[in-house]
Amino acid sequence: MPVFNEAASLAETLASIAAQTFDHRRIQLVAVDGASTDESVAVVDRWLAAADIQGTVVSNPRRRIPISLNAGIRQLAVTDLIVRLDAHTTYGPAYLADIVAAFADGPPDLGCVGGHQVPDEGGTFQSRLSGALLTHPLGVARLDVLQLTQPRYTDTMYLGAWRPGLLQRLGGFDENWIANEDSELESRLRADGWRMLLIPVENRYHVTRGVWSTVRQWSGYGFWRAQTIRRYPVERRWRHAVVLLGLFTLIAILISPWRMLLLPAYAIYALAVVVLGARQAPIGVNLCACVLFPVVHVLYAVNFLRGLAHSPPKFVSSL
């Protein structure tokens, strides 16, 4: 569990880990702190001292998530099933038990099990706006998994868990990846012949990013998603072509005599955002989403194109 200045949400996250129905004697928590300046480390230390779950806190002054994840993996044995956790997510009581059961019941080539990201509905106005991006049909939501009720094979997931020894065999996370490190690892996993299973496991993600942080996050995702495709061309999907088609279409219309058509087109788009989001968020959030969504999509597409123009760095195992 990478941690950086998460003191405000850690108590709730750790409480959900303490409430797991899975045998606590078989759980070991490795928290990797990215040089937090708040009470995060003290919160984890106090919890470990009082809990019936063993664990440790590891320091990562370089802070980047792939580096933190690899530092945590190095604390574990190749016989351990590894579960990635997020420090501002809470987990249902059967979260670990459901993951272990999925591996036990799955085929020999099942390498990774996980769930889908479910944002919490509360929070500040900015966090609700950022959360809407993850659930709205016109945001970045994967509509086919929002209401997941049955396990299904997939090519990506939120967080994830890996069968014993697999992460060590694959060389861990690529520490050159600034963002989208999970997609790069998933591509490497499938290239090695493993499958990924998405299960309806309970979690609630507490959105902590503001609007500007969310825009920067998805801009980075665009670049590094393209880098993953450059490294693994087999990962190309129709949705990536749609990203570029949308960008080129927008540019073509802007420089054409029909640029004024963008105004009625945007009005229809904004109306759709408000109507489709009416059940999920207040009108104010949906009105601001009319601006946030297209900004995110355009910047994602621009950086995706930029990522396609650069050769990715070579993967070097950090384990």
C-alpha cells in the first residue's frame, strides 16, 4: 500500500483492513511511505501496534508509485499472494477472502484478480467533480463494468492481486513509467500467457484529487498509455483509434469554414452531460463537468499522440 500524506483517510482504510473476514494470521501489511510530511507513518505504526495483523512500514523518498510498489514487493516472499491496496480506498469485509477464493477456483493461467473502481459519492465539490469523471458515461468510465455482478476476464482493472511469485517473475513494475504503470504491467503479464479476472469485489474509492490535479493525471495517462502501446503493439484497441479520430476531427473543424458548427454541437454535448449525470451528482457538478470532460479528453488525446511519437524506454527489472 503506497502512502503519501494520507493521514486524513488512513484510519478508515486501516479499519476496513482490520475488518477482513480472511484469517488475520495470514495477512501481512506492507505500507510504503513516500516521505509523507503529515502523520501518515505514525497512524500506520499505531495501527500495527494495536492490530492482530503483522506488517511493516518501508520508506521510499523517491515517492513515485512504481518504485513504492517494488519496494513493497521486495518485503514479501515468492510464496506470498500479493494484493495491491490504495491508501484512500475502503474495502468490504470479504475483499481479501473473495480474491483468494477466485484464485483457488480459477484456472492455472489465472495470474491477476481484482475489481473495478467505485468512487465514494461524498467529499468536496472538486472531489465530486473529479469522481464524476470516473462514473459518467461521457467521462472516462468503463460502462461495461460499472454494474459488474459476475466475474469476467478483462484487460485492465483497479488495483489487483497476483498469484504467488508472479510479480517477481515478471520483474515488478516498470520504474520508468511515471503514470499508467498498472497497464504496462498488465500488458507484460498477458504477453507472458496469463489471464486477468475482474470480480464484483466491494470497495469505495475516496476521491482526493482536485480538478487541476485530475487534469494533470489524465494528461499523463494519455502519454504513458501510448508508450505502453509502443512497447506492446498487440495492446492496440479500437478505443485508441477513436481517441485520435476525435482529436483530428476537432482540429479539422476548427480550421474549416464550418467551425461555427462546434457551438451547437457543444450545446448538445453539454445537455447530454447534464441529463445523463442528473442521477449521480448535483446540477452544479454536472455543469462544471461540461467543461472538465472535454478538457480531459482533448489533453489525453494530445498526450496520447505525443506518446506515440516517442520510443519507450527499455524495461529493466527492479526486483
